[in-house]
Amino acid sequence: MIYRKMGKSGVRLSAIGLGSYLTIGFKLDEQASRETVRAAYGAGVNFFDTANAYNTGESERVLGKCLAEFPRSSYFLITKVFSPMGPGPNDRGLSKKHIFEQCEASLRRLGLDYVDLYMCHRPDPDTALEETVRAMEDLARQGKILYWGVSEWPAELMVQANAIARDIGARSIAVNEPRYSLLYRYPELNVFPTTAREGIGNVVFSGLAHGMLTGKYKPGQEPPRASRMDGEDTNMVLKAMYWSEENKRRGQELVQLARELGTSAATLALSWCLRRPEVTSAIIGATKVDQILENVKAVELVIPQDVGKRLDEIFPAPKIPGS
Ligand SMILES: NC(=O)c1ccc[n+]([C@@H]2O[C@H](COP(=O)([O-])OP(=O)(O)OC[C@H]3O[C@@H](n4cnc5c(N)ncnc54)[C@H](OP(=O)(O)O)[C@@H]3O)[C@@H](O)[C@H]2O)c1
């Protein structure tokens, strides 16, 4: 494993992190979850990602139990706040009230005294940015969180939040969590250049586009049994964002390129995410131990220039509007 600095902060995260969306405490029962967490930890993964909303707290509960067997200082945990956790008007968003209450609830479910990094899962246009920045600062001063971060925030909003933090003497954003893969390259336009300037790290998610970049989904064929696409309770994002014959065909081209390098499509796709200096870590999801062992190999792979060019041809970079 290799460990990379989280933006300008002194902390180092494994270049592959293990996430829990649709897997730990959802598709995987407690025993299967424990096996994936042990496999990841055994491979050197020191960074785990969850959210209050993943299976309405159940992912946090199961992940917390799995991590309890390791020394607290040996791993870094992110959890998140924003998505609805109940029917009430204050059961969602980034108000100070909801942030404080959900932080307490997450700590209880995880069985922890503090979370390493508390993340705003999405922007909340209904709450003044200063209220959110102050809430994060207050939680940090109470020792309940060490750092704070954002997920899928536009670049300008991160700049505004950091300017407020500077004005009021609060902590700035330590990490951003954007979607990033060969099939979703938009962070290259504004997000990566901005976070580099602001000293914000990036822990990117869905680097395999929910499995589309593993080659397991083949043109003209039904999805494999028990895969993410096979379940109505797991396939919503995959279906909405990536499911097309064209993407399945591109997935097979990726398999071919990977074969030429003596590796797998999943390893190549994740290694491609890690080639960017702005990326601290790629957060993977996994339903099997073998997937973890295959995916962590991404940290060792160096992509030759000619292969990088062919990847750009198959999965073109997005264009800046108007250029
Ligand atoms: N901040 C956010 O808004 C946000 C959003 C989404 C995710 N995340 C975080 O990022 C993590 C990863 O997201 P993701 O699960 O969408 O990532 P992903 O890595 O793109 O997809 C993971 C899924 O692909 C399949 N897979 C993984 N490795 C494979 C391999 N080597 N061969 C074949 N299939 C493989 C598995 O599904 P099957 O075996 O079921 O097919 C696995 O659950 C989440 O757990 C979560 O912690 C954050």
C-alpha cells in the first residue's frame, strides 16, 4: 500500500480507501462485512468511508463494529451528514441543529468518541454557508471531529467556504469527495485545479462506475446474477448514469488494454484515477474479498504513456464549455 498526504493536512491516507454504500450493513451481513473490512485492513487500507444515510445508519453501525477490533489510531474514518434521516423539517440539511444532532447519532452508531473527518454530503442552498462552517468548527473544538470536508460541492462554493473560514478564524475544508472515473471526468475541469490551489485533498468515489469499468457487464448480455446491476435495490445509479451498450463496449476495450498490461480492467481503471496528483485516495466498494485484493493492486500499476493516450481516446476528457 502507499499512503498519500490529504491535501495540505499532515495526515496520510491509503491510496485505496474502503467505502460502505450499498455493501457494508446492506448487501453484506455483519460477517461478510467483517471479512471485507479485515481484507482491506490486512492489505494496508487505513481509510474507511461511510455516511449517516447509508441504509439509514445501519452501514455506520456495522462498520463501527468491524473496525472495533483495530487500534483507533490505525485508521481514519469519514462519515457524512445532509441526506434526510427522518420525516421532520429539521431531519436533513446542513443547519447547525441537524449537524450537531447527526454527529452525536453517528458517534453512537459507530461506537466512537470522535470521527476523523465529518463531511457535508451535498451543498445545502437553504442554510447560510457561515452557519455550516461555524458548526464544523464548533464540533472540532469540542473534540468530536478532527477535520471537515465536502462531497460533490461546486468549486466556487468550496472557495467561498474557505474564505468564510479564514474570516472567522475557523478550520478550512480538508477534503473534497467527488465522483471520478474514466466514465465521469468532470472534476478535471474546475474541481481539481481549485482544490489544488486551496490545499484541499480529493478522495474520489465510484472509480469503477459501479462495476461498469470491470468488464463484467458485456454487450448484448444480461448482468451477472447478484451483481449490483442485478438488484433493483442496488442498481438505481448504475442504471441512470452508465447503463448503455456503448459503455459496455468501452468496458470490453478496457479489458483488452488491461490484458496487454498483464492486469485487470478494475485495477487499470483505479490506477488511472490515482495518476492525478490532486487525488489522495480512490474509495472502492466491494462485495467480495477477491475484489478488494484485485483493486488494491492499482497502487502498484504505472500506466505507460501510450496506454494513457488510448484510454483518452476511448474515454475522452470533458471539454470546457465554449472551447
Ligand atoms: N460522497 C458520495 O456522495 C458517495 C457516493 C457514492 C459512493 N461513495 C463512497 O464511495 C464508495 C465506492 O462507491 P461505489 O461502490 O459506487 O464504487 P465502485 O468501486 O465504482 O463500485 C463498487 C462495486 O463494483 C463491484 N466491484 C468492485 N470491484 C470489483 C471487481 N474487481 N470486479 C468486479 N466487480 C467489482 C462491486 O459490486 P457487485 O459485486 O455488487 O457487482 C462493488 O460493490 C462507497 O462505498 C461510498 O463509501 C460516496
